[in-house]
Amino acid sequence: MSTAPPTTTDEAARPAAPSPSPSRWAPLRPLVLRLHFYAGVLVAPFLLVAAVTGFLYACSYQVEKLVYSHELTVPVGPTELTVSEQVAAARKAHPEGTVAAVRPAPGPEATTRVLLSGVPGVDPDHTLAVFVDPYTGTVRGALEQYGASGALPLRTWIDELHRDLHLGDQGRLYSELAASWLWVIAGGGLVLWFSRRRALRRVRGTSGRRRTLGLHGGVGAWAAAGFLFLSATGLTWSTYAGANIEDLRASLRQATPSVSAAVNGGEHAGHGAAAGTGGDAAHGVGLDTVLAAARAQGLGDPVEIVPPADATSAYVVRQIQRSWPEKQDSVAVDPATGRVTDVLRFDDYPVLAKLSRWGIDLHSGSLFGIVNQIGLALLALALVLLILWGYRMWWQRGRGTAFGRPLPRGAWAQVSPYILVPALAATAVLGYFVPLLGIPLAAFLVMDVVLGETAHRRARRAHGVVPDTK
């Protein structure tokens, strides 16, 4: 999702009131205006798709609970079966595949999920979640599940629509482009809005294009902080910028650690070190002893138990609560002895790893539950309105013609070299690390120069300065 889409302002056509003390920064405003306008016009369609699909995803959590209530909830019974007995019931109903993980019922009215991998007909990146009544062992159903948040088919479909439009890795470029430009358009809009005289920011009592501008700028100013946050967190798991962010975090020793699954202990390994999928859940001391050992280390619900990957690996039990306060502790348990061989606390995560975890969970709507989801839905709606108002201003600027009149060129030439040169250098560095910002920006500049030179030549010919050879 993102912020203010295409916007133009009256100041481009009407000279601003003279300032009593001109600043070297004043010439930057027309430059920011031009960038905000072109970025909005060209990137806004991608932002609109991201906003609409993001709104749907924010609503999907509550809809999922309703659609899959039969699989997710059960009447409270007198006593629970052991985890091993529940897994046995799931395997009796679904012997296909292998047990990838087990999520014991996190509450009295919740079902246990037994996650199976390698099931025919199930996406290799997904698992088949078998839902078991923890009181009776009855299998309530089986659904495809994706991701650490346990997204079921409806939410998974919307998630993939938001992330890549169901086009795979190539489709992810659209969302990365939107996230890469989101903060630029939002930041530019803030600069333009607060650099206007207070009287020009009023909405009440205005009409036409000025009213549209007032609504666009006012809502954009209020929502800008949320857009900047969504841009930053969206880039953390993007294809190209996300890889650069991961490399930077690793170089700063701020990567997210994971508990060591080696039976003999060892240092905390990198991502995915414990994500094994053993052939059966009943290794060594069994699931119930392993869960008891994890409980003794303070791991409360909800948790996920991952069987050993091979004969040299341990069980891994990790907390999976991503609502506040987050529960992300994990332990490794020796399958032969039931002894805890490694413990990793969320409190021990590096600072950037914690910030990344909180940021992603807030972006995805799980950190503060329904309040978080309502906030995201409102941001998405605000973005849709901003885009529509932005295109309306473009139309109004052209006084009803098919396209709005372009903004005047040459603003960069008025900027002091002491400001322009460092700004260009910073933009080049940023464009290198965020390529879907840098490449389109370079294309914008080339296109603008070519169009400007073409218009300049036509103007000279029209005045007889350059003979027309046609």
C-alpha cells in the first residue's frame, strides 16, 4: 500500500507569494512537485492494486474465522487426549505425506492442527492441516495451510493476490515497485502540503480543484506516517530490496537467529536451521514428553512442535504467537532423553531482528489483532481515495481535456549545487539498494529529458530559430 498518488498543485500555474527571506531550499519545491506528480501518475495504478488487495487481506482474518469455524472450533469437553493420541487420530484419517509439525490446541475451544507435508495435490510450499478435536480425537476436516501465521485457503488466496497477483516470482515485482515508491510519494506529498501557506490548506468553503487538493493533501498528511511504515516494512520481504536488507542485517550481526536443532547442542544457527520434516512425529521419547520439557522452560501456548529432521537432530518447540505481547521463544529437545539441548529467547534477539519481527507482524495485521486490522483497512481506504483525488486533480488541471497539462520543466536548474549534488549522490546510492526505485526513477529522468528536448526544438522551429527541414 502507499500514499498520495498523482498530485498537482495550483502553485505550478500560479506564482507563489514572495517570501521575505528566500531560502536555498525554496527551489526544491517545484522539483518535489514534479517528482510527486509523475511518480503519482505512473505508479498510482500499482498502488491502487496494492491498496485494494491489502484492504481485503486486512479483513480476511475475521472472515477466515467465520468461514472455517467448523474446523477451528469445538465444544469444550471434560478431558483432553494426549498430543500423541491426537496425532494418531489425524494419521489414521490422513496417512499420506509426513508430519511436518503439530500445533496443540491453543485454547479450550480450539482444535489441534497436525501439519502434513508432501501430500499429493498440495502445493509444495504449503502443508495440509488436519484439524483434530482434542477431547474426542474426531477429525473435523483438513485444509491447505500456508506460512507461519497458519493462513487457510481463503486468506492464502488473498495474501498471494496482494503479494504477487498469483503470477509467482515475476508478479512480486508489482508489490515491490509499490513499496519502493510509497515512501517517496508520501514524503513528497508531506513536503508539498506543509510548504503551502496555511490559508491554501483549507477545505471548508472551497470548491473545484482547490477543494480536491485540500481533501487530497489533508488526508494524505494524516495518513503519511502509516504509509511510510507500510513502505519500510513491505520492502523487508521484497525480492531485491529485501535481499539487500537481509545482507545488511547479516553484516551488522542483526540477522534473526534460530534455535540449534543439533542433538549435541551448539551455537544458534541461521534461518531455517530447525525446520525439519521428519517421516513420523513419534521419535524417541514422543511428543508429550517433548511438550512437557518445553512447558518447563516457560513456553506457553500457542506452540508448534517440529519433529527431528534426521537421526542427528532434535525436536524443536517454538512459540508462534504474533499478537502483543509476542511469544517467540523456542527450545530444542533431545528425542532420546527428553532433555532440552538449546534455548532461544525472543528477549535475546538482536535489536533489528526484533524490530523486523514487530514491523512485519504489524504490517500483516496480527500484532494488535482486530485493532491492527481495522487500522490497516482504514489506511487502504485512505490510499484509494488519495489516488482517485489525485487523478481528479490531474483531470481538473487540464480543464476537462483528456489529460492534465504537464508541469513546467527546468526546476532542477534553480537548485543550489550544494543541495543538488548531495541529493543526487544520495538518490544514486538509494537507487542501488532499492532497484525498483532507482530504475524507474532513471527512466523518468530520461523520458523527461527527451520530452523536454523535443518540446524545446519544436518551440524553436515555431519561432523560426531552427529551419524546419521537413
